[in-house]
Amino acid sequence: MYAASMDITRLAERRKRLGISRYELARQVGVNAVTMWRWETGVSQPIRIAAQQLDQVLCRLEAERLAAP
């Protein structure tokens, strides 16, 4: 089950706000796009390790976005 600090119900919204495709986010997290779709739509939830990786990737992308001129 999802245990990281991010609210999984807002995953798609967070991804879209960053301007990243589902495919690209899935690639960076190390899963396929279908898995990412399942997480975004609530069909399934990431296991703890995947949730942590997802949160790390999203936090990194947000930090990069804030640091960009």
C-alpha cells in the first residue's frame, strides 16, 4: 500500500502540473505506463518501495522546476 507523503489521489494532477507525460513519469519511476495509469485512476496502489520511488522522482522534478530560471 501507498505509504509515502504524497496523496495518491492527486498523482495525475501533480504529474500534469509538472508537464510530464504518464509514460515519462513511469519510465523515471521504473514501471510501465499501464501501471502508472492504474495508480492514477485508483485501480491499484503502488507497493511501498514503488511509492517511495514515485515520491522521490516527483519531489526531484518539482525541485528542478522551482530552480529553473
